[in-house]
Amino acid sequence: MANKVWFITGASRGFGLLIARDALARGDSVAAAARNPQVVVDALGEHPNLLPLQLDVTSEAAAIAASQAAIERFGRIDVLVNNAGYGILGAVEEASADEVRRNYETNVFGLLHVTRAVLPAMRKQRSGRIFNISSVGGYSSYHGWGIYCSTKFAVEGLSEALAVELAPLGIQVTVVEPGFFRTDFLDATSLAETATRIEDYKDTVGAMRIFAAGVNHAQPGDPAKLSQALLKLADAAQPPLRLQLGSDTVARTYAKHQQVEQELAQWKELALSTDFEAPVQQAA
């Protein structure tokens, strides 16, 4: 399909805004969903192929209404980009129940709300792409990011299952794992910090806070290149289940694979010892 219809959440800034801009520039249509759609209009201007939508992904009713509005305008949805989300920095013990719950409401339940809202149309079409924006932290967790990474681990698990469930229906799922890209992710607009700080974590989480502040707007990844990569992914005949983006993500993925292989080999005997014993065959 030459011209695609995109439904992008978190489209007012960062990756979402760049993908929307690039998709429009090549002639695609975009339903750009954001808490404040006027920000989308201010950034992209009035465009005949642009539908700005008000959407708080934590509301299932709002997700259904937004997806229906997109279908009424464009007739279909070809590519869903679940991009809305935010980070939370702090030790697992430092995170309150409310802080954890809010992060899950957006990063996990919000993604589920939008996905469930869009899937009936894709199933009817027997076609579609779903890009779930995860993180390098969705594959390998970091100290200080345990809560945030756990939301992205959830996205990875959901994506794996969705990919199998939807493949016979002509719908393909890719979980996208960006590393550190030079966006506003580490700004207060996209990053929350736990209200509680425990001195015992100063050498781990405290060091991560210092690192995050220092690397902000100096990350190695180019957001404009990520956006172009997503457009190529949308056009790929056989998209991957996972797409690692950024040299840091690639390096971290290889390192984790090596660690898992080494640990599995070290503990394989114990791991295999827990099955029931095979029944003894009696001689005839």
C-alpha cells in the first residue's frame, strides 16, 4: 500500500511528532493523538492529511472515541504506533504505590486501551502494523529504572503474544527498543522522579541520577534517524518481532545474551534436575 494511515499516540513531541511529520511529508495520512492536540497543530500546521486528536491513553473510552474518529476520517488504520509513555527514576523501594500505578496506567494500560480500540478495524481489514515503543530497558533493566523498565518488560511480553495471535489475521507486531536518543525524555516533561530518596542507594540510584542529568541532550541517538527507521519498518514486507535502535541498544542486547548463556550453562544441571524422573521400563 503506497499511502498509509498512521495512528500515533504521544504525537505532540519527541518520537511521535517526528514520525507524524515524516509520514505526512511522504504523502501518508496521520491521526496524531495527544493530550493537547493544539500542540500538534502548532508544530505541524494545518494539513489535509492530518487529524489531530485529543487523547489521554489512560481512558479506554477516549481511546475508542479517538480510533473511531480516525476511521471515520480516513476509512482505515494501517499503522498503530503506541508511543505515549513516560519514565520514572528511582529505586524500586523508593517508588510509592501511587507512583508505580500511574506509570503502569500510561505505559501499559494505556497501550492496551489503544491497541484494543484499534484492533477491531485491523481485524476487519485483515491487515495492519502495530509498533509498540519499548526501550533498551524493556530488554535489559537498569538500576534506578526498575519501575519504568518493568512497564516496558510488560510491553515486550504483550507484544510477543500479540504477534502470534494476530499473524493469522494479517496483522504484524514489532516491539521497538530505542536506546538513549537525544529527545526530551530526561526532561521533567517526560521523566518523573520518586518523591522518596533513600541514602543507602546513593552509590547505585544516586549515581544514575547524576548520570541522567549529565547525559540529557547529549545522548548518542539521532531522533530524526529513528523516525526514518520507523517509516522503513512500516514498508518492510516481513518486519521483525523486535527492532533494536541505537548502538547502545545493540551492545546491551549482545551483552545480555552472553550473560544469560553463561549463567544458563553454569546452572544447567540444577535447572534440569527438577523434572519428574522418567518411569523405569520393566524388562519383558
